[in-house]
Amino acid sequence: MRLLYLAPAALGMLAALSGCATTYDAAWPPPRPLGDAVSTYHPPQSPARADSLAALVPSPEGVLTLREALALALLHNPDLRAFGWEVRAREARALQAGLPPNPEIGTDLENFAGSGSVGGFDAAEVTVGLSQLIELGGDRRRRRDVAALERDLAGWDYETVRLDVLTETAQAFTDLLAAQERMSLADSLFGQAELFYESVTARVEAGKVSALEERRAQIVRSTAAIQRERAARELAAARVRLSAGWGRTDPLFERVVGDLSAIAPPPPAADVEAFIERNPDVARWSAEMALRRADVALEKARRIPNPSLLLGVRRLRDLGETALTAGVSIPLSIFDRNQGAIRETEYRLRQGEELRRSEETRARRMLAEAYALLAAGYDEVRTLREEVLPAARENFAATQEGYREGKFDLLTVLDAQRILFETTNRYVDALAVYHAARAEVERLIGTPLSDVTNR
């Protein structure tokens, strides 16, 4: 799996990290290639064997890698676990839909509490009978088909959430990496501002520059302190966002590790778009349309009346004999032939065709937007890395040397320092945008971009 380019190529070790193996029941569709090696939570078939999420969610300590964060999220994310239980609930519904109606037992008491010879209960006749509804037209089979397709759609919803959790976790991990870089930059800037302030103070005391430059240096130091505090708050928020992916808001890990600077040129747009059918939001519509057709067939089957058969035993008191009774009742389809329900499902079938086309259009539009962001991010990172950043570093070094030699004034040095800091921050931001866009593209095609490149 290659959810982000900064992620390691092999994630087979994730099963060992998570402690359980992934198994797929019939309700779950085959997982998309994106993250298919990552062990994912599936609820047990017996609710009594379910574990408590709050009791099991770990809080990792020390250094955290992307693959560890993904494993934690896919095993403990509350949303994903909830959708897993929805699949189990739909499995149970499919089981119930396939059961035939139960027989009914009834008792009839006749010829009692009347007048004359039928007074009291001496002449009463008792009939005990069983009745059974006979489903014609394939009602039970079609009902079972509908429930099975609803179960399959729940599996597709689960797969959608699985990819969402993968993507959100990867993006949160990238954001935290970027926040750590910004924190490091802010610390460096403050350290430089502190040293610069001390240097200017010494020059003021030596009478080489005016006291005005000391005040300017003090402003720079205070501004750097504010920026460092802001970076620290953003870092703390990014840590909480990542750990929330596995249901914890009290991160105990020290830091995350990864190569934020690792980038690769995106494959051609046409090659990426060819994988759009792997998007679960698009792929699920095959099952959705099958469900709508099954709904039509079920409602048509329900227009056929279902008779009820009766078989009983009657005790004839006058004769002292016992006899069998039999009967049948058939609803008359005079007014209600289920015509409204049939027409409704036919309308919804036509509606599904339009919704399917709408979803495919939306997915392709989102992919085009995410790909454009990815390509622009890649170009910006390369330009900043190869052209802008080197020039900003050289400019700052030259102005520092010139200031010490008396060639430049303080404002020139401060301006060069500001340019370097802003450029470096912009570079970190561009890297974060690149990796976030890459993760979004991979989510929309359900496939690592490395697979697209190497196909």
C-alpha cells in the first residue's frame, strides 16, 4: 500500500502490529487495493463476544510511524466499528427475511351458552386447527434477495468508511509532520532572534549603533516568541486530531516520524482516471441498481394473493365422534393489487439510473480537482526546493555577513530573515498540500498511485 508517498511501500507488517488478521465474510465486498494489507476491525458474529472499545483502545507512547497510526485507526476508529455492526445487523435482517411465516393454531367453540338443548356447554363443539399462509409468486425468495442486497450495500458503506479513515489518518499524520517542522522552524527563528538581539545589544553598548536598532531587535525577538507559541498550539491540536482517529484525545506519543520531503511526479491524468471504477462510491451502484430491480420484482410478486390453508380436528359431542376439518381462504385482489407500490419501485429504479450517473460525474469532478491540486503542489514543491529556498538561504547568509562588516543596516538583515522564514514555511505548507492531495486522489480511485505508475 502507498497511501502517501512518504509511507513505506510494504505494509504487510501491519497484521503483526494490530494483533489480528483480516477476514472477510460474504457481506463485505473485496477491499479496494488501497490499504488492503492493513488489518481492519470486523465485529464478531455473536454480539456477546463483542469487546468494549473504550477498554481496548491503546495510547501509544514514544515515536509513532504512519503504519502504526493506520493500524490503530482501522482497528479502533469508532465510526468504522459502528459501520461494521451495521453490516452485522443487515446480515441478521437477511436471515430473518428468508424465514417462512409461522403456522398459526386456533380454537373454535360452537353451540354453547344458548337456549334449550344448547344451553351451557353440554352441547358445545370444539375445533382445534392449524393454519398456514402459503406464499405464492416467490415472495420469500424475492424478499430474501432484497435483504441480501441491502446487506451487500452496507458492506460497500463499510468499505467507503474504511477508505475515509485511511485517508483522514494519513492526512492527519502529514499535518502533524508539518506542524513538527513548523515548530522546529519557530524554535530556530526564536533562537536566531535571541542571538541577534544579544549581538545588537553588545554593539549598542559599544557605541557602534544607535539604541533604535536595539528596540528593533527586541521587537523581532518578541514577534518570534509569539510565532513560536502559535506553532506550539497548532502542534498540540494536530496531535489530538491524529489520535482522535483511533478514539483517543489524550495523545501520549512523543512525536511522529516520516519523510515529509519525499515526493514523486503524479502519473498522467488519463491513467489515474482509468481507475475511477474502483471508487467504492461508484462501485456500489451495481449493487444499488440490483437492489432497486429486486424491489420491483418483490412488489410484483406481492400482487399475487397468498392463500391460507386450515386443517383442524372437531369434537362432535352429540355423536361422541371426532372429525377433521379443512379450509382455505384467499384474498380477493379487487381494489388493492399493489399497483401503487409497484409503480413506486419502478420510479425509484429510473431515479437510480440518474443518481448513478450523478455519482459518477461527481466522483470524476472531485478526482479532477484533487489531481489538479496534486500536480500544482508537486510543481510548487519542486520550484521552492530547487530555486526559491536556495536563493533565500544565500541572501540571508550574505546579508548577515554584510551586517557584521558594516555593509548593510539592520533592516536589510531583518528583511532577509523574514523572507527566508516565510519561504521555508511556504515550502512546508506546499509539502503538506501535496501529500494531502495525493491521499485524496488515492481515496477517489481506491488505489495507491504507485500501482497506477507501475501498471
